[in-house]
Amino acid sequence: MAAREMKPGVYWVGANHWDRRLFDELIPLPDGTTYNAYVIKGSERTTLVDSVDPEKEDELIENLQSIGIERIDYMISNHAEQDHSGGIPRVLETFPDAKVVTNLKCKTMLMDHLLIPDEKFIVVNDKDTLSLGDRTLEFVIAPWVHWPETMLTYLREDKILFPCDLFGSHLATSDMYAVDEARIYETAKRYYAEIMMPFRHIIQKHLKTLEEYNISMIAPSHGPIHNRPKFILDAYRDWTSDTVKNEVILPYVSMHGSTEKMVKHFTDALIKRGITVKPFNLTKTDIGELAIALVDAATIVIATPTVLVGPHPVAVYATYLANALRPKTKYASIIGSYGWGGKMPEQISSMLGNLKVELVKPVIIKGHPKDGDLVALDELADAILQKHHECQLL
Ligand code: FEO
């Protein structure tokens, strides 16, 4: 996609990756993604903010040539991950006078991963500035969004924040700006859930830091640019807050129908009690949808049969993922059936150590659910209702 001017002398020069469907061999990309890179022309020096994934570096170089860039003085690296820094060696090869500007930790990682030599770097610290002549860059060291070396770059005169992954969304689009906010809300929430949620508390602090800055535009390194920054800042304040919703997330798998029957009864029991419930059949669901649902929910209930004395492997995967993503969930429980015995509930609960949840008494039954088992599920729904009342969610 061709380079585009955002403000006089400030350009988007990145690349869309329309058909990428998996990131890190882990994260589904139903909408593709973008690798946004930006050029800032100052009266004396020219800067490139982040590069692109090496697979798209030809597009980056073509975009730079298309706007007449013959010299780059500074190559800002906000984040060492390949999709933003993997194109830096090509940029340095094409523009041999360019220096890589980054913080010390990111420098170390770029030297380790991309073999960039020491003399190519200018190291900056928190609040350091860099003059381009009539424009000034300020650096905000903001670790753990989502790697330890991340930083944000602020262009003072134009009030543009370049936060790399933070506030981004995996979305290939011809829209330069986040005009379709309903759609961007979903893609940005998916991105937050999959990438940023484990660092919720530290992002709360970074949001506080950003209150000191007058920001007219947020230009992340994935997805469209936010020319109405309040939209994404408000969304992040909500997602990272401690507030949960009156929702139960119900990832499940069933082998012979017993656990599925429990899930159906339990779903109806929750709905009758005024609780929003989101069941996810783990053999069919997009795991990103499950991650999105975990952002706000008060409760997670994992439903699985017993296989070889433990949980079904897809339930293990979902539980591991939920634990790794560290949502703000307050309560957890387990339902499921077994044939002759096992330690399924103990194994599931032992995998939830990262979550600060209170375990509500599980309902584990033998074989097909009987009337008494359905009553036990109703009682579990009552117990969750009580917990949600205690949190004033109803
Ligand atoms: Fe988009 Fe953490 O890289």
C-alpha cells in the first residue's frame, strides 16, 4: 500500500499483511495485520519510527523512495520484536548514515537478535529528547507492553504518540484512521486480550503517565491510526480497570454428551438468573474470541470430561491460556463428568495459580447427568449469582 501523509512532513510508510492468519504460530489473525512505520521529516533531520516485518521490507523501502527519502538520520526502535524491528538491518543497509535510537534494553535485544553492531546505536533514557530541527521527539520508557524493552515516542509539535504495539489492533485495512470505531473496538479488544492483558497493572501505570501528554493522534504499529485518541484511551482504561461484568465464560468440551448436557442446563440456569453467559465449544472456537470474553467477565467455569484420569487436553489448553493471560476474573468453577474416577478438578484448579480467583464448589458427576446432578448445577448458578451480588454486578 502506498505511503500516505498524515500531517505535513509526517507519513505512514508501513505495509498491510492482508492474508497473514497466524502470529507467533499461536495467535489467530482473522483480519490479517499491518506493520505501521512512520517517517517524520524535520527541518534538519529525518526519522523513521519502527520498521516492518522482514517479509514486507521491500514495501517499506518502496514507500520511502516514493516520498523522496534519500537520507534517514534516525531509526527509532520502540520494540525489538521482529514485526517492527526485523526490517532494521535492511533500512541500515539502504541508508548507511542512519543511527538506531532506542533504550539500553532494546539495544541489547537488537544486538542479540539482529546482530546490529554497537556503533550503530544512540541510547536514550526516559524523557530524553531528540531534535530534528523544527520538530522534537520525546521518549517514554514504558516496559512490558508487552516485552521488557518497550518504549513510546512522542512527537511534541504535532502531539502524535507512536506507542508501537500499545493501542494497536491486528487489522489489515485501507483505512488510515480508525473511522469505523465499532469494528476497531472489537479488533483492538482482541489485540489487548491476546497481547496486553497479562500486563494489565503496568499498563494502568503507563496510562497514568500518558495523562501528562497532550495527544492529538495515536499512531500504533498495528491497525489504523487513532485520530480521536479518547476512543482508544477510554477503552484501555475500561479494559485495564478492576471492574468486572456480570458474565460467566464457559469454555467446554464434551466427548459423549454428558458434559455438553451439563453445559446446556447450566447455561439456561445462569440466563434465568440474569447472568450473561458465553459458552465456547473448545473444539470449534477461535481462541481469540475466548480471550476477548475473558477481558471483562467476573467468572470462568471450565467444563470438561475426564480423560485418562485428568481433564480433556483441549480444556487443559484453554485453562493454561486463561491462566497465562491473567484476566481480572474474580471467581472460577469446574463442571464435568467422569466414567470411573480421576483427578480432573484438582488438575484444572491447580493450573489457575496466576488468577486471583475464589473457587466456587465444582460440580463433578459420574456418567450421564441425573436429576440430582442438574439440581447441583442450579445450586452452582445460585452460588455464582450470590457472588455477583456481593460484587454489586446486578
Ligand atoms: Fe507487534 Fe510485539 O510486536
